[in-house]
Amino acid sequence: MSVARITAEGSQQVDQTLAPIVEALNRQRSRLSQIPVRKLLGLLDDFAGRLLRDERTRTLEGIAFLSAWLRRSNLQKLLELNLNGNPAYLDGFLPEGRNYLAAKPHGLVAMWMAGNVATLPMFSLVPALLAKNVCLVKLAYPDPAGMDRLLAVLAESQADELAGADLLEAVAVVWFDYTRRDLNEAMSLAADAKVIWGGGAAIKAITSLPRREHCVEIVFGPKYSIGLIGRKQSESSDGLDSVIAAFVRDVAIFDQRACSAPQTIFIERNGRYSLGEVGEMFARHLAALPGKPGLDAYTTMQILNARAQWALDQSRDVIASADGANWTVCMDHDVGLKEAVQSRTVFLTEVESWREVIPLLSPKVQTVGLALADPEETLAFAEAATEAGVARCVRPGIMNNFESPWDGKLVLSQLVRWVTLKP
Amino acid sequence: MPADETDVRGVDRQIEELIRGPQYAMMQADKDARLVSILRVLCRDVARRCAPYGRFLQRLGKEPDAWQTVADVPPLPVAMFKRFELAAVPPEKVVRQLRSSSTTGQEPSRIAIDKTTAFRQGRALVSVLKQHIGGRRRPFLVLDAAESVAAGDSLSARGAAVRGVENFASHTTFAMRMLASGDLEPDWERVEVFFAQHGDKPVLLFGFTFIVWSRFVLEAERRGLQFRAPRAVLLHSGGWKKLQAQAVSKEEFTRRTAAVLGCEPQKILDFYGMVEQAGTVFVDCEAGNKHAPAFADVVIRRPYTLLPVEVGEMGIIEVASVLPTSYPGQALITDDQGTLVGVDDCPCGRKGSCFRFTHRIERVEVRGCGDTFAQSREIR
């Protein structure tokens, strides 16, 4: 099996090596660096609009968020946040007192994608292109899973005399088997920067590949995310229902395989709802979700094991869908982070106080979906949690919204080299 | 969930009939109806005596009275025997504890066996194997070491299987010795004497698949040893995961093992079974398919929906058996995948469902950036 190239037309076998692809990408470097950033923003804004209109992309999971994220206003803010307040640094030297400062591309950015989120490649690809890097993207699965359709719509996008098809000359999306060490090595050695998304084993394997001395590595994952519902939230007049509905949205999207999806949700004990009642509310919202497209045997068995483990244990309880391994609510009082089962499996743990959760937090925990309903407590928790290593504390419902910073990193700022001129 | 004692005694008689009777004569629909009516009573009775299983049924299944088919019985994941002591009898009634082999540092399964279960398991195994190899006792060569069949009230999976097959032995020879390291080494002198004395007669061999392959067949090939045992039958089970890792197919295993033994490849019989359901074995037929005996059944379930698959479809293997009464082993969903090959229509003439084991369920390659153990698990 050799290298498959994913384009707007789909996937096809192209070669035994990556060399021709890498050469073609490197030839695009100077052309890409000449495109003003405002033209790139215009093109991506047009792309954003087309994504929601186009039959090929409008039903992709997470497309509404991707479209909003690609809008000029959002990317402009992202650039300002990442580039010292002025995106024009990407177009050349700007005066900085008596001297000059510019943000130059690294060159070729190699990206290893996780297979869990169809739109994920775009969240690395777009910042890398805005930083005027040529991009070699390796998908996790041979099935493009919508990436070909995204590329097709991008190819047809146009603004300010810049055509999406021309921009895509600077991008190659490929797949090859993860066991092909030779191809992984070639990709790593071609890179001026590496962006790696994935689980523990993938990250370990890819970061151990040889790379050039100047090559920068940006790693996302593996991470674990949690939720926290405070006593005041449960006892407030708003009640719990809307908060639980929002958490269930976070659970449903990307089938809980994103590092930002909540796995364990802590509930502060309160005078209004028992843990069992909270579990029933979760169950009701999970039952209202549309069915899943499918599920592998491994995750199915993980779900069945978790259900049985919680059912057999006298100190625990479980509510499970009757229609196979669809959704599961596991409940207990064991203050710990439960092993992530994914695919609509939520672990609810009752605690006396949110303070019991703090010792569990570390850099391994990426996002906390936070519903404390008390500004002071929210701030106190966020201070303690982020001090412990957590990257994001956000309200339920937006846990999976990709934003900058992500995992504690301003991604785009790491995809440029800051250069100086002191005449 | 109180069980009626009269019902329990009634199903005892039915279970005895199934063990005694022909093993592969019942059409699937008849068998399903008979088994589910027994399982309704049996599972309710075990649930009454094993509180964790009672909770399991109550939380994750329909009422036993609502079970219409064997597939309606909520299957307990086989891994639960590694995590919980699931006995339906008090400790004084346990005559033997079976243990699974524990790999990669996991806890082994612990299965509490009472007198009734032990008796049924032994007789059931004999009843099934009789239909494949005949009832006559014959010289028995165990491709393992005597130490693996430790005496006492605790028995490993290997030991339990050897003891079960030993019912067909006129006398037993162990082909291997156990080294101080715990590794096994063939005693070629003993093996040669066995074949010299009995090679031309019907002989029975038994071993665990990976041990047979790695310690016996490969070693014999390396030494250029070939025996002549044209009337030998080799029963083997377990360990396909390790063989698949070495890219050894079932066909290759059978061909090369038969060549070393000097017997017909059709007499190399693989059977599917597990310590959590000892006595219940699914033996290869002449067509290479595994059949469920009269007192047991196989349900191959689709991932996600858990609905039974159609013929020709692959899914997760669940095994059901009416033998255990001292633990909740009546319906167990395994970590294996298999294909449902046919129902009542196997070319070998045996009725009921037949299947083929395909592989162990492996961790999927890409579970995404959220695929991580929780920190608490890592550091504890």
C-alpha cells in the first residue's frame, strides 16, 4: 500500500513515496508568501459562506461551527490575538520603534490528524495557511470522511482575485498506513513544523520520529475533559435542565472522541435533586438525540463493560438505553476521573463541594464545562483549576468549540517565525 | 426476584435431558425455545442467590418473563469475572475455583464451582466430545506439563480443560516438562515412546493452541521430527490472538501440525470455549464450523445495536449455556468476534447455529485526541 492523495475529486493512490508531493509543496512557498493576508481572509470568508450552502458540506458534523470560525471577523480577531495585535506582520516588516519586525512562515508544516473529528484538519490547516506555510496533512483513516468535500468547496471559493484552487496548490492531504515508518519519517524530516493531534500512542510514535533541528513540534492531545455542576446551579430557578441539555450537546458532538468532550461530570450535592434524578435528566436528553451513525466493536464492549461494572456494584448505579450501546449514564460517589469510554457514556459523580475536584486536575485535563451559577465561585474554581493545569473553563454547550488559545497554545503564533531588522 | 423451587427442580430435569441427549439434532428454533424457558428460571434463581447479578438484571434487562429468545437474556461481559467475585453459592458449597490465564498483568477470572455445576460441566463436555471423537477411551497425550493440572481446589483454565478431556483417556502422558522459569519444554523422549507404543492406534492429543504451535510443532519442525499417528485426533483450544500476531492462519496451523503428527488434517479439531463457561465447548465440524451443543447456544451480535447478526455477518460472540448454577455464567458476551456461518444447514448435517471465530476485539487504532486514561488511573 502506498500514498493516497485526497483532493476535491476524492482519494486516489499516487506514489510509493512522499518526495514528489513535498517537492511540489516547496515550490509553492514563495508564491504563497506573496499573497496579502487580507486576500486570504476574504477567500476564507467566502469559503465559510459556501460551506453552509453547499450540498456537499452543509450536513457535515460540526460544519456550522467551522463556518462561523472561518468568518473574516473571527479570523481577524484570531490573527490579532496571535500576532501582537497586527496581522500585517504576516505581509512583511513593520516598524517597531527604530527597528522592524515581521512574522515569517516556518516553511512546510506537516500535520498528523486524529480520526475523531471530520472538520479537525481545517483548524490546523487554516492557521498554517494564514501564516503562509505550505501544508502536508496526513489523515488518520483512508476514508476522507468529508475532507475531500471540504477541499472541493474551498477549491471553488473565490475573493479578491484569489481562487481557492490556487491556494490549494500549497496544500497536500494524504493518507498512508500508520505502520509505515518510512513514510512517517519522510514526512517528519520534510517538516519545518509538525502539528500532531491524537491519542497517547500516536503522539508518542510521531514525536519520536527523526526531525530537522529547527523543526518545531506542536502537540494536541491526548487530553481528558470534565464537567462541574454547582449546588447553586441545581437550586437556581433556571434549574438544571438547560445546563444538562448543553452538556449533552457537548457529549453528542464528535461522539465524545474529542479531547474537549466531557467524560466525568461532577455534581455538587444539593437540596433539590438527588444524583439519581440528575441521572434521569441526563438520560432523558441523551434519549432525545438522533441515533449514532455506527460504532466499532471495541467501543461497544467498553460500553457494555462500564454498564455491567456500574450495575454489579452496590455503591453505583447505571441507566442505559434499551436500543443497544446508544447512551449510558453511570453514577457514583467515587471522587475520581473515570476512564473515558466515549460514545455517549457519561459518568456522573456526586461531590460535596467543587473543592474536592481540584486535586484531580492536572495538565492532562483540558476543558472544564463549568456551571456553578456564582461568579465568585466560578472565578475561584477557574483560578485553582488553571493553576493545576487545566486549559479552558467554559460554560456547558461550547466545550468542543475550537478557539484560540487551545490547549494553552496560541497556535498561529507558533506557526510563524518572528524576525527582526535593525538597520 | 424470588424463584420458585418447583420451577428450578423442573429445569434441572430439562438440563439433564439436554446433556444426555444428542447434541446437534435440534433445529435452532426448537432449541432456542427450550433454552430460553430454562434460562428464565435459571437466571432468576442465580439472581436471587447472587446479589450483584440480581442488580445487573434489574438495571440492564427486561424481566425474565419477557425473554422470548436466548438473545433477550442480558449478556454479562465476560471481563466482569476479573473484577467481581460472582458466586451464587456460599463459600462452603464451592468445590473448586477455576481461574483464567491472566495476561498483561490483569486479574484472572475467578469462577466458583459447586458440586452440581462441576458434575454437569464434566458430563456435558464428555457428551459433546463423544459426538466428535467417539466414546472409547484411548491413550492420551497432553501437549502440556503435569504441573499445569495442579491438584487442589483451585484450577487454571488449562488444567480444567485437560481434566475434562482426560475422561476419554485410557492412560495419560504429559508431553512437556515445566522449567524453573515456568516455561514449557517438550520431553521428546517421552513423546517418541508414546508414539512408538500407540502411534498406530487411535490416540487422543490435547493442548492449548499457542502451546501446541510454539512449543511442540515449531520445535519438532526445527529438529526435523515427524511422527506417524494416522489415527490420532488432536483437540486444541485458545490462544489464537498470539498466533494471529505471528501471522499463522488456522489453515497453516492445521496443515503443519498434521504433518508433524502424521495424521489427517481433518482430525485437528479446534474448539471454542472459556473457563467462565467450562464444559460448554463449540467444536469444529468437518466443514470447519463451530457448533453449539444442545445445552448451549451462540448469539453473534452486531456492534452498537447488539441485535443478532444475519447469516454471513460478523459480530461480537456471546455464548449461552444452561450448565452453570453456582455463578452467573448463563449468558456471556465475550471479547471475541465471529461470523455466523449458518443456521440448521451446515454441510456436516449438524443442526442449530454454527459460526467461525475471526479475531479478538482489539483497541481501535484511532480513538481521537480524547483517547486517554484519566489522570487518577495513571497515578494510582
